[in-house]
Amino acid sequence: MRRSLATLALCAALAPLVPALAQVATSATLPVPAPLQAAIDGPWRKPADVARDRYRHPGQTLAFFGVQQADTIIEITPGNGWYSAILAPYVKGQGQYVAAVVDPDAVPESSRAYQQKSRDSLEALYKADAARYGQARMVAYAPATPSFGPANSADVVLTFRNVHNWRMADNAEAMFKGFFAVLKPGGTLGVVEHRAATAVPDGDRSGYVGEDQVIALATAAGFRLQGKSEINANPRDTKDYPGGVWTLPPTNKHDQADDARFQAIGESDRMTLRFAKP
């Protein structure tokens, strides 16, 4: 079984006595390991990516999830590789970074070009810098029946701001079951997601999800909630924009006249949840 964070140890010991684990860590209480900080400070990271650190708090987030250099880490749909640029160099030579991407052949034809472009972009990033990404692997999955690797083979599964997409596609339950299957007993699922004020209805397209809804998805798949953190909270986010979460940075789908207002708000309010596979 993987080692737990020291800050979570006492709460884990008390878990049988407490039906729901309270918030156990904040950005002020979690030290960032020096090798992880070195990867975050790496000069290979794009300036635009570094500029988002103040919203995404990669050091504190990954420390909260207990990510270690010897881990096999699967990141679900890494997008343009924001976290790849930190995680792949961090575990190189000791662990394994795996990027799980959507298989273009497993989606409707109308979506294939987008998924292929996303996959090609990520592969190009890895090939362009073999010194950083030479050991990174990629696995393609079918969203309706996702498999991310051999059963019980990963130490950590990470997903950043993806749950709303899976709910809109009606495959969230399948995704969480896939995470459970690929993780080793004692493995960690780390979830960061745009947080709605309350539960959102089926079919909601705001980009936000209720925290209890994410916990319910994970619990139904077999996970145990191990901890919550407010590392990525943003109380300025009112969550009531006609264009949904994409109104805010970094997407910025708003009128230019309103730009100062939304830049002052910053990126979305986000839940940060750590689950364990028993």
C-alpha cells in the first residue's frame, strides 16, 4: 500500500469513527518536496503555463495528492500538457508518467478530428524534448468503455477539470470505474474540478459540478474519500455567468468591455479531492 501523507495520517486513523473526512490540508501546511519544486521551476515550462501557477498551485496540489517520484502516474486527458511538463520530468528515471488520451477511432466521426489533433499535439510536445519526456508513455482509451492499463498497475490517477465533460457526455460513471480498476490497492485518485455552489442537474452545461456529486461518483466506483483541500478555492468566482465557467480565464469568453472584471476574478473556484482505493 502506498505511503500516506503525514498530514493525513491522523485523519486516516480516525476514519472509522468519522463518517465524512473534514478538510485536512491547506496550502500553508503542505511542504513541496525539493525535486517536485525543481520540476515546477524548470526552464522548459512555457511562460504562459508558469503564469497560471498562481491559480493552479501545482506544488501544493501534487503534494496534497501525495505524488512521489517512484510512482506510476496516469493523467487523464492532459490537454496541451500543462501538468505533463511537471510530472514527466519529476518521475523520469524512477517512476512512470502515462498520458491517457481519447482514442479518436472510438468517438463519433464529428469528434475525431478534434481528438486526433489533441493527441498529435501532445505527441509532438513529447518528441520535441526527449530529455524531459523521453520516458513518458501514452495510452488511448474509449470513453464509453475506458481502460487505462492493466488492472492494479498504477499508483496514482490524476484528473484536472474534466468531470464536467464526462457528465455532459454521460460517461462519468464509466470513467471512475476505469480509474478504480487500474489503480493498485491503496492507490490514489486525485480530482480537481470546477465547483458549483450546489448540485447541478443532469445535462447542465455550465462547466461546474457539485462537490457532493463528484464524491458520489467516486464512492459509487468503490473509492474512499481520504481528504479535501481548499488549495484551489476562489471565493471571487460567483459561478453565475451565462457562458458558464468558460467566461473566466483562461478561456475568457466574454466581451472585451468586461475583461477587467473577469481578470480580477481570476480562474474558477475548484474543489481538490483525494480518494483512496481500499
